[in-house]
Amino acid sequence: MRLLLVRHGQTPSNVAGVLDTGIPGPGLTDLGERQAAALPEVFADEDIEALYVSDLVRTQLTAAPLAAARGLTPIVREGIRELAAGDLEMLPGTSARGLLYLRTAFAWSAGDTALRMPGGENGDEALGRYDAVVAEAAASGAGTVVMVSHGAAIRVWTAARAHNVDVAFAERHGLDNTGVVVLEGSPTDGWKALSWAGTTVTPAGDGGPTGRPVDADGTPA
């Protein structure tokens, strides 16, 4: 299966730089709406057979233009929602406490899945729910699937599951709003990342703390 993981369009919380992972979450900014409107052209050459979104409003708004252009009905699955911030919710991503968010999440990618986000889920729970949606899509027989999801969730899941993306790469490379990670494979055979934000070597951009590159000590680059 060809799996295209798309980060949602820009939100007011991205602009403010805060960790906003609650339900239903914010809508899109004007820029976010333009980013969403561009997706049909971005995927003009893709034979998309299924379109998944999370249960957060921003992914559904981002997917709407693509769904309309392709005549697809988005499949809503809570499993691909953002990694829950727990006690860190609505904190600035660069604050002393806010920095724990990506440090904890990337520890999951590195294998410490028993570690729990303060007041939130652990790695087994977070990766497990994402795995379940990907497995559902693979079992459907669809050849190419788009999942409109979230910055930290995409980066952390890809680092944990793609054999050619390590934690260091995912930490150092952000994912801009409507940035795309393209993978190929299956839950049985594993996954290979073909591109990250349009290139395999220098993915670009960020939009708020869940898309921001981090230094080795966990601080934003």
C-alpha cells in the first residue's frame, strides 16, 4: 500500500505555538484554508482510493477540498488524532513543561513505549491506536490511501515504524502544515518512507510546536 500521511492546515494554535490536542480542536486560519484548497493539485497524480481523517475538526476541514475533488467520503478515525498532551495541554511548546511533549513522544519512537505523557497516554497506547487505523486501511485492499493527521503523530509513528527513518531524522526534520510523508509497505512487511515534505533529505518548515525540529537536548532548533 502507498500511504500518504498529511499534516492538517495551519490553525490559530499553531500560530500561537501552543500544544492544542483536545477535541474537537480549532479550525483553520485563512492560510490553513488556502493550504487545504491546494491539496487536490498536490495529489493530482495520485490514484487515491481512500481518505482518512482524525476526529479533530482541523483534519476534516483540511481534507474537505480533496474529498470534494475526488468524490471521496472521508473516513473518521480517532486513532490518527494528535498525540494527547495531557497535563501539558495549551502550554507553549517552548516552555519548560511544554518541551516534555516532543521529548516524551520521540522516546516512544526510540522504544520506550511504557513512558507516559504527563497526565496522558503512553507510547503503547498512542502507537497502537495509529497502527490500528493503518492496519484497517491496508486490510481494505486500497492501493493508495491518504490520512490527514497531525504533526507529532505523523513524525513519531513514522520514526517508530519506517525502517529507513530513525528518531534523529524525525527530531531534526519538521513537518509543515499540509506537509506530506509518503510511505510504502504493509503492517506485515513493514514500511519504507519514500519522501518527507517533498524530499528525502531536507524536509522543510514547521507550524507550532508539534511540527518544529528539535535539538538533541529537546529544545526547538
